[in-house]
Amino acid sequence: MKFGKLLTTILAVSLALPMCACKPKNKDESNVSTKETSAKQSSSESESETDPSTEPSTEPTPSVDPTVPSSVVDESEDPLVIYGYEKTFAVQFAEYLKDIDYEYIYIEPSQYDAELKKAFSSEKKPDIFMVDADSLSNFTESDYSIGIEQVGISRKDLDDQFEYTYKAATDKDQSIKALAYDLAPTALIYNRYLADKLLGSADPSQVSAKLSDWNSFMEQAREVSLNTEGVVKLLADRQQLGRLFWEGRSVSWIKDGKVTIDSEFDRYFALQEKLFNETLTLEFAEGSEEWTRAINDGQCVLFFGSLKTATDVIGYVPGHKEKPEVTPKETNASDETTETTIPEETGWSIVPAPSASYDGGAWLMVASTCDKRASAAKVLKALTLDTTVMTDLAVKGRFVNSRSIMKKCAQDPNFASDFLAGQNPYAVLVPEAERIVIPDEPAVQKCAETEIQNLFNSYINQEIETMDEIKQQFIVAMEELLGLS
């Protein structure tokens, strides 16, 4: 049986776990419940707000996993309050959460972090809240969230999840603070027509070989710019390389309580300096209108991104498409031979990037103000651990947090995409998700990347003249940020 047909069969089976079936209204920062509920408990039941600590720690981490309680219960009969920045969250997941009365409070993404923090001292305190990749480390190392072990989920329950997703949400005490329900591993996405003309081939295996590491990437960037007299560039945004270059770094920036710098620091500055001085990119900001237009107008050969990014930028449509069985047609030797024409290379394809990384994703955290821990556990389990739910979500195009399900998707011909010239994107992206490495101190790494980018901008603006000055300023800035000075 094809996996595509297997998926359809699975979806016909009733869900075994009790889940939530209310019909919440999606209100902008509203507090309207979706069902008739019992009266709210007295204000004395509200937890008091604690001051969050978002400063990254450099202390060594213990090796023992936090203890999981034998049972968790709901201490309130009020609806489970979920804060998020996705407008469609309630619509998409109402069918999977059948027996939990909840309300979803939507906040615009640009205002989300600030408004979420205010909610902790409001009447409508969150029980569960969404976190994106950019804010994950800050909320992980804070008192806004509690570890999943406090709602009865252990590290052993996560054996089928992609490791990077929960390691990125692990705090200094080895408590996992969030579980990802939507993944966004990055691939190198390229214009097949331009690759055929400028890289010598549109075939993924050939393109991958030419762009397998940063030295090869530099060579191709020079060739493309030279052969088009600067009209076309390999990449629209030089700064995209920063995120990818530092992914997988295993060497700590801190040694014996002091900031250290290794050869990769020099290598990164040399790479960025060459790209800038030789004008090998278009210098557009990632995600800007100019950046998106350059990609679609053929001003650059490729960009780095997840399937979500591909959907937003080039109109990729994810999902599962059941392909009909084709019975081979009998041929007759007397049939006339018809001439076939091979079409010119068009469309897009994907290959692994030189470094494995992710450009987004969505996590769910249980709030420190949660008084419905049993219900919160059901939500996390449904969206990140339940195979029936995640199989359905995968069919609908979501990259779910199940290694086994996504590996089946990677082998399923029904996920082959006409948009990607017949490629199954998961055949590329699942191995990429497997090889993403999260540093032991992700908050420290985030501080380092931000400071490195600031220093490079000062360098190219001639505000700093030498690498020695850059290194000294980096050390001073990191010591101040981490409280080491």
C-alpha cells in the first residue's frame, strides 16, 4: 500500500485520545470565551507575576533530567487561555482538541512579545502561549514559562521528535520549556532556468555539488557575477549567510569565564568582506519587497529558506496530492514515432545548504500562570506527539515534529511537487532537520551573532579599521552582555 493511501486510511480512524472540540472565536486581543463556562474563580486563585530573567547564563548545566510528577490536574474550571500570533490557529486545530474548553487570544506579530508579557499581569493570564524562533531563547531562560516535565511530559516521550526542536528550548537547568508543532528547516532554493544557464546545470545533484561548502559558494558567486557583468547575482542578501554560517557551532564562546575567539571568527569576516567588496550580492534585506522582487524577477539565482519561506516568496504550495495509478499503455510496432520536445528548464528546485539550519518554526510553551496543567498537557501531546493528528497535519502541508512521519513523507511519491520539477522536498529537508545542531548555550550564541553583525556593519562603514579592534570590541561587548566584566 502506498503511504499516501495509508495516510488516507489513518485519517478515517477515530482519534483515540480525548481532545478539544470547542469552537473558539479568533478575536484580536479579545477575552471572549467560546462556550458557556462556569463562573470564574476568585481573584485569589490568580498567580502573581514574577520578574523574568532573560539574561543568558554561562554556568555549567546539570546532566540529570528534571523529575516528572506522577500526575497533573486542572485547578480551574475556566477555559484554557491560549495566546498566539497565528490568525488561523483556532480554525486549524479546533478539530484536534475535542474536549477542552478554550479561548484563543490573537495578537499581531509585531506587537506580540510586548503584549504577551503584559498579559501575565492582566486578568486574562495565559495558560499556553506561542513562541517563534527569534524569541524562543528569551522565553526559555525566563520565568514566564515552566518545563514540560511540570505538566507530565518527559524527555523520553520526545524520542520521535527532531532533537534540535527541544534542545533549542532547553534552559540552563536542562528543563525543556517548549515543544515545536511547526518546523522550518532550511534548504537552498534555486531558479532552475538560471542554474542551467549560469551554473551549468539545473539538476539537483549537480547544483548541490557546486554549492556544497562556503568556498564553493564563493567561487560560484564570482562566476555568476562575472558572466552576467553584474546583472545577476548568486544571492540577493549577503546577511542571510550569517544565520547559516554559525549554525552547528559546537565551540563555546566562553572558556574559564572569559570570552574566546577562534579561527571561524576570522573566516566569517573574510567571507563577508569578500562578498561586500566584490559586490557579489544585491545587498537587499531578507524579506523586504526588493529582496522578494529580485528573487522572482531573476536578479539572483537562489535564496535560503524553509517551505514556509518558499510559500511566502515564490508561491510554493505544500501538501500531499494523491496521484492516480497509471496502467502502462500497450504499444504497437507499427505505431508512428512521434517527436518529443524537451522543455527548457523552468521552475524551482531545492538542495541542501552548506550548513543545516532553520529559518522559523512555532513552539508552544506552558505559562508559569497556568492553572490548567492537565489540559495544557493534552494540547502539547495532541500537536507534537499524537501520530494520527500529526499525520493529518503532514498531509495538509505542515512539517510536523515527528521524525518517523516525515521520513515516510520523504519516501511517498504523492509528496512529489510539480512546482519543484517533480522533487519531493522532504527528501531534502528531513535529513537537513536531522543534522541541525543547537549550541549548548543558544542564548549566548544569539548574543554573539547579533554583536558580530553589528561589528561587521561598523567595519564596512569604516568606523572600525582593523580586525584587532573588531575582536577587542567583540570581547568587551560580550562580557558586558553576559555580565562577565
